[in-house]
Amino acid sequence: MTRSLSFNMSPKDFRISTFGPVIKHCAQMARNLCAEMRSGFGALRCHCPMNIGADLHQEGAIIWRDQPNVRRDVVRLDTAWENARTLSRGPFLCGKDFGAVDAYFAPVVMRLKYYSFYRSATPATSIWIKSATFLVCRIGLPARSKRQNF
């Protein structure tokens, strides 16, 4: 049995204000990017499992050489991110500040970093990946208490 998610949100329901100001004309684009992140990039997810901290550049070179669908996913990411930054006129996806949509791409950014795929991106996207990686790594997780209810 498969499940599907339906995104019935209007642009005004998608709020990025937690991380920074919302640029109104970017809200729909941010919503679409997050939906694509949630359901897309299957080849990248399949061939590049999450492994933060490991040096995977050799594996990445083999995957890049042998998996055209991974290359296609990375090109799509590069195109989407370039378009978003052009539309928002910012260094980040929805403006001058790191926002929720940037954070939503953290798993992909980590894959691009540790498999060394960011080197194939455009120079502007490479800068965004490095900036986003730095900020995602700086956010950190809250300290766990001894007792947690799940």
C-alpha cells in the first residue's frame, strides 16, 4: 500500500517568517520547491544514502560517472536553485536571509557536500551550498533531557 500526500496550501499559508522575512512573490515558489524536495530527486536519494561526516568523494565520482539519473537530479537542483535566487534577488533561495526553504534542502545539501557533487554546480550554486552547509551545521540540535516522551 502506498501513501500520497496532498499539499493544499495557499501561498499565504506557507510562512517562512520563522527564519526571515517572507518575500510575497517567492511564497509559491518556496512551496513548490519544498514539494519537489519532498517527492523528487529519487536517483540522488537511492544512490547516495545519507552519511554525514564521511569522506565519500571517491564513491561520488563513481556514482557521477555511472548514474545519469543522479546527474540529472543535480542539474535539476542547480537549475531550481539558480531560478529561485534570481527571482528573490538574494544569495539564499528566498532572499537575503537563510530561510525555511533553505533548511528544507539540508539533506540534499549534505549529500552534495559529502559526495562532492557541488563541484559540478554553477559557481553561484556552489557558493550557496557552502553557505547553507555552514549554516545548517551551525544550527545544531537542542540538548536532550534525561526524560523525553515520544
